[in-house]
Amino acid sequence: MKFAFENLLLSIQDAQSIVLSTHRQCDGDGLGAEMALFHALKQIKKKVKIINVDKTAKKYRFLSPDEHILYFEEHPDTVIQADLVLIFDTNDERLLKPLYGAFLKSQAKIIFIDHHPRLQLGPAPTIPSWIDTSAASTGEMAYRIIKGLQIPLDVDIARALYTSITFDTQLFRYIRNSPVSHEIAAELVRLPIQPQVIHKHLFGEQTVSKMKLLAQALGQIEYFDDGRVASLKLHSEDLRKNNLDPDDARDGIDFLMNIDMLEAAVLFREDGPSLYKLSLRSKGRLEVLDIAETLGGGGHLYASGAQVKGKYETLRDQVVAHLIRSLNK
């Protein structure tokens, strides 16, 4: 791991032009990490761009992403010209399609920077990528890169790093038994980043339409195995009618996991005819990563996801049966 980190720093120092990216439908962790490094590399006069697969959710507008990010879905003919491509918050190239194909054509060196476990069933990350599963967020890793390059923190860098860390730790609920997230945050809030504003955007802006959708959806939760497992389906048409981003569906699985008897849950977000974004969560008694991998996805041991095709009832029964079998072992 030390070699991978040192190689990463050397690769950044040697590169003249650098492209930063993250997985499609980016969240606060990947977005905050890439934007923090974007502002940092600008300080040392690197030619740097952020190119993401698709548009950024509205909740992150306080970071002004549209001013700095080129969206490949809007400009599919973009030719990538770079010495180095750094991809944050995933080590699965499938989550960057079709953008990843453009990265390969560029002949640039590609490095993944991620805190998710390496996939057992999916494509292997490029070598040498920097994968650190002890990090509670990719933002922690971006912070180490910036410090390793001896770039001083400014407000833009600190705001992006704080967004990444607080989002992925869910306001420091999931810090992997490490003080690191708190120690970094203590340094970041010495700058005028207005953490209360960041908290409001990430966790506090619940619109009437969003609460209406969640209220409707939560009334349709299905319980299995004496209430230890739950399944919920969100319809894409309901998201569209309420003018909500796909990102707004994330709260559904979080609400589910607050149910006291529940050990594991699955949320199916309908993205198209017979096409679903699967979100799996566990309170820690069983690992859900293996289920996600068998379905072509990945993630963390207790929080994973996948993109799946098929009939909803068949997919639900398959996943729920797997969860129940794992719980009963």
C-alpha cells in the first residue's frame, strides 16, 4: 500500500495534464474528493480537468460542480488528452462506462483511488492503483494526497474534503473505529467552510415532494423472515413526477435501516423497463458485498449495490432468499 501511495504521488508530480473522475451518479464522497484535488492541483499549476459520466445531483450545488465538471453524457465525442487519469471512489471500471472507454483510448496512465474492497468477481483495478479499505472515505485519501504533495489547504479544498468525509461517514457515524476522520475534520473547520451549511445541503434539505414520495414508498415496505429482512421498490415515474434526482432515492434505504428489528434491507430503484439500481444494507451481522458481486456490482461489506435487469418479483425473491440464508447460517 505504501508503494502504491508513493507511486501515485510520483505519477502526479510527473504528469503535466491530469483528468479526475468518479463513478456515475456520483455521491458526496467521490465528488468531494475529485473537487478537492482539482482545486489543489490548480495551485501547483497542473493542467487539470474533471470529466464525469453524468450530471451532478442538485443537492451538491453548493460546491458549484457545473462550473468545473465536463459531463461525458452531454459531450460523448470528447477526446481525452491527458498524461494521467485519477478515478475516485470506485475500483470498478464498469461504473464509468462509456467514459472509461475514452480513457483507454487516450493512452493515459489510469489509477484508481478507492476505499472499497477489490472485487472478487469483477474486473481488477489497474496496477498500481491505491486501494485502502481502512479509510472511512475517499476524502481521507484525497487529504493524504494533498498533504503528500505539500499543497496548503484553502477554503475550496477544505469545503470539498469536508463534504466527502461527512457524507461517507454519515456525520461520523461510520468511522471504522479510527480517529482519522475527526482529526482531519478538526483541521478543515479551522477554515471558514461553514460546516453547518454543508450539513444542511447533504442531510437537511428535505423537500415536500421528496417527503411525499418517501411517505408513499415506506408504506409499501415488504417484510420477510419475521421482520429481519425488508424490501422496498421505488418507481422511476414517481421520481420524475416529483422532480427528484435518482440521488434522492438514497434516503429510502437509510429510513429502512432505522427499523429496530431489521438486520438487512434491499431497495430497488427502477431506472427503466426491467432495469433496477439495487442498494443493499446490513447492520453488521451479515456481509452483503458477496450478493452484490454475484449480481455484477460491488461496494462495502455492509453497504453495496448493483445494476440489475429482470422481473422485479424474481429479483426480489432471489435477493431476499440470499439474505435470509446468510442470516440463518
